[in-house]
Amino acid sequence: MRESRKALLEKARQLNSPDRFLLIEELIQSFNGIDKEIEAVWADEAEMRLKAYREGKLKIMNYEEVFGEDF
């Protein structure tokens, strides 16, 4: 791995989880792009879920509750 990529990777690992996720998403988009219509649908879905969470209408579950301990 070239030194510049190694340094960049190290900086990326220091980001918080949401920022790392956004960085990954942007890198993936740089390869294959995302249909704007699909992106809009997902943005609406995310807003709906966030609103439901804030209103107490969405049950939050941890990984084990969703997939079980054996997954």
C-alpha cells in the first residue's frame, strides 16, 4: 500500500462511525453512482424512521435481538 493511502486510511479510521459510513458511501458512489430517484426514496425512508424514533413509535433493537446470538 502506498504511504499516502496508508496515511489516508489511518485518518479515516479516526472518524466517528457516521462520518466513516458517509465516507464509504461517497467512495462507492464514485465508482458506480446512485440513481437519484433511488437516493431520494432512501432519504425519505431515513427521515420517516428518524421521525418515528423521535416520537417513540419505533422500537430499537440490538444486534442480538435481531439476529440472535448464533448469527
